[in-house]
Amino acid sequence: MKILSNELLDALRGSAAASERKRAHLTLHSGPEDPVQRFFVTAMAGSYFRPHRHTAKSELAIVLRGTLDVLTFDDAGTITDRFAIGAGTANTGFETPQGIWHTLVVRGADATFIEVKQGPYDPKTAAEFAPWAPAEGTPEASGFLSRLMQARRGSPIASA
């Protein structure tokens, strides 16, 4: 039996704060071959999740701490929806169907969520990154994230 304590989430937050990517994962399943992939993710403010889609599987996330926005996009990079999820909102989680471009933006200091996906994990097909969004760790990513923070439904957000 695994006990998932607040102390464990506090430690994950510490790992995220110390990470260059400003986020940390804790895998709960035993390996990539598991039919159900489960993990905690803590992301700090300023963590950039490059917009992506899952072409073969959906994903479910439940926010345990903090607040984040989930943004969805059309193929050209225009925001089709923006949802606030977590503390202080009417929403506790989200399920993203396969094929939907999406990203997360952390509101406040940090957010922690549990994510569940169908396995097994195959890094070759796990995610397709949006060609109109800069790669993580590039100089353009910071400015793109700043635009994501302010953008609303109908905003064309694709990078130049």
C-alpha cells in the first residue's frame, strides 16, 4: 500500500522549486509498461509546459493544491478555451481528449496535480509538440509563457 501524504507533496514542492524546469514529478506506477500511468506533478510559477497533444490517448488531472489554467488551441495556435482549475475556482480537474492541443499555466506560487493516463508509456508517441510554440528551454519560451498568462479565448498565440 502507498500512503500519499501531505509531507510527500511538500517534498515534491521542494524538488520543483530547486528544478531548472520549475517542476517535479513523482511516479506512482511501477514502470512504463503499466496499463495505467499515475503520477503527481508540482509546478512552480513560471514553469513552461510547451503546448502539445496526445494523438492516441486522453489524460485526466485532478488539482490537489494551488490553481492553474488549462488552455486549449486550434491547429493554428489560437486559444479555443481557457479554464481555471483548483483552489478558489469551481473546477477540481480536467480530462483532455486525444488530439486536443493544450497547455497549463500555473497561477500563484505553485500547483500540484495528479495525472492519470492509459499505458503503456511510449516516448515516441506520448506527445506531439505544437510547431507554433517554442521549445522548452529556448530564449523564446519565456516571452511565449508571458503571452499565455494574459491571453484569452480567441487570442492568436502562435509564435512568429
